[in-house]
Amino acid sequence: MRGHIRQRSPGHWAIILDIIKDGARKRKWHSFKGTKREAQAECAKLIAAMAEGTYVEANKLTVGQHLLNRLAQWETGKKITARSAERYRALINDQIIPHLGDKLLQKLKAIDIEAWHNTLIATGRKDGKGGISNRTVGHAHRILSKALKEAARFDLIVKNVAHTQAPPKVDGGEIQIIEEHRLQELLAKLRNRAVYPKVIVSLFTGLRRGELLALRWRHIDLDRKILMVREALEETIGHGIRFKAPKSKAGRRDITLPDIVIETLREHRRAQLELRVRLGLGKLSDDDLLFSAPEGGPISPRLFSAEWTRIARYAGMPGLTFHALRHTHASQLIDAGVDVVTISKRLGHATPNITLGTYAHLFRQKDDKAAQAINQALADLKW
């Protein structure tokens, strides 16, 4: 393998590589801007890459084109769910393409990733009115990194520069956790409303919204105090509302229920039976949903979230998300000293690392309490 340079115009060079493959000679041309010495160094670098098997042919593929291509492949190959595809598309179109989409894939550098992160934090909102959270930046970064990793695997680029430049750290304050006194206020306000059983189940099991709305009575054993997560409800523009398997294998799990959940569900079942009798619908079947629309079908997750926004405002907690109940449940477990593996299984996380990554700040606080307790115990000893 050989190569040489040729000047095209002052400061602009053509790097010509001679490649012999299967007895045939081929030439590869690369454009380069810089001094003659720099062009010679780049030529030597490309020759070395060919010798090592790390050479990547030049192409004009942009970051935006590659991302959309990969998204189409992930969808076609069923590597992501329809709901995930919808979220990925929104992040790609709103947070990645406007800032990096026109850049050539092979020209993307770690410094570009850093600048992109900072831009999103400062002015990344879709409406242009302020920035987005570190957590959302992290979501967008992971999609980009996944696509770049595959670009490297398919010899479109040399390396994944998104792996070199890590996303910004997530501040624990981004996770909504309801303080105990506020939680008591919330439950008191919602006690006699239809949403109350949903709140209790979510708060004391940590179920995701989709898992909660997919619960059927056959998934509940009130005598054994067990809730079985076997399905999740998903709503997308392309497919509407449909049931699916849990988010991961770990999502299929059995959760033990505290007495407050058992009592609430017994009362909810009685109320549901009374309503069915009044409507002439007969007894509940095991296949009936715990929480259904008036006609008995599943509740739209989108409509439920919109309803929750109004409920939170009514309760004097505007901006409180329903997902905060799940975070609050995790916080309660951590505060009670439950180990991370047990918490991870209860929440349906694929690995304990996800739990640690999400709630690391809470575990640190818990460790501080442990240290304080040890110091107090030592202080009480007589030396």
C-alpha cells in the first residue's frame, strides 16, 4: 500500500492512496486542508490505518442521515418498541438534528459533542425558551452514541466520539420525590377521588404508568398479598393503545404488597362490583382491568397523564408528575435500608446499576446517615 499527495490549490491537497486488492489496483482520494507537512502526516496516517485494518473509506453521510437510517433499522428489526421509536424520533428531530444533523459523520469530533451538550443545556427547548435538563441531554446522548457505535461497527467511522465525551451528570434534584408532609397532604386531598387507588398502588409498589394501567384482577392475589407484573399498556401515534410485554425481562416480576395497598384494593374491588351491578354488567372476571375506562376498556395513558396534571394542580402541587410516585417509592425503600438488588428487582430495572445510576444521590444520603449513627454509637462508648 502506497500513497502520495498532490496540491490542488494553495492550502488544499489531494491524498491519493494506492490499494491492491485481489490483484487489482484501486485508488482512493481524500481531500485535505492544511500545510504540506500536515498533508504528508495525514497521508502516512491513512497508510498506517490500511495496514492495521482500521482504514475507513471517505463518505458524505451526515449525522442526521445516519441517525434516521439507524432508527429505521431498529424499528424494522424490532430492536426497540413502537413507544421507544416514538421517543427516539422526537429526540433525534428536536435535540440532535437541529444542532449536529448537517455535520458529516466522519468529521464529528468530541469537541462537537461537548458544544452540543452545552447548547442543549442553555437553549435546547423545542420552543427556544431556555434549556433542557441534564437527564434529557443524557437520553439524546445515548441515542447518538448507540448510532455512532454501530457506525464504527459497519466501518463508516473510525471511532465513537460520543463514547469519548460523556454526557453531563444528572443532578439528583431533577428527580421528583414527594416529601413526607407533602405526601400526607396529597393523599388527604385525593382520598375520596377515583384516582386514589391508582395513587396508592403506584406509591407503594413503584409501578410505571403503563404497568399500572395494564393490571388485571388475575394479576392480584389479595390473600397472598402479591401483585404480578405481566403486561404494560403502550400508546403510540402509529399503533394506538395496545398491551405489550414489560419493558425488559426484569420487568416481569412479583411484588409483595403492604397492608395499605391490600385494604385499598379490597375497597376498590367492592366499589367496582357495586357499579357493575348498578349497570347490569354482572360480576368481575379475572381478565377485567383494575383501572378501566367507563366502557371497560383500557385507559389512554396520554389522557391519564393529562388528567393527572389537573389533579396535581387541584392538590396544590402543580408540576408534580405521576412518575414522582415511583421515585418516592424508591426513596422510601432506600431510606428504610433496603439493599439495592432488592430495590432494583421491585422496580423492574434490568440491572442494579440502573437503580444506582438513577438514585445514587439518595444512597449517598443514606450512607451519610449510617456514618452519623456509627459516630454516635462510638461517642457513647466509654474508653
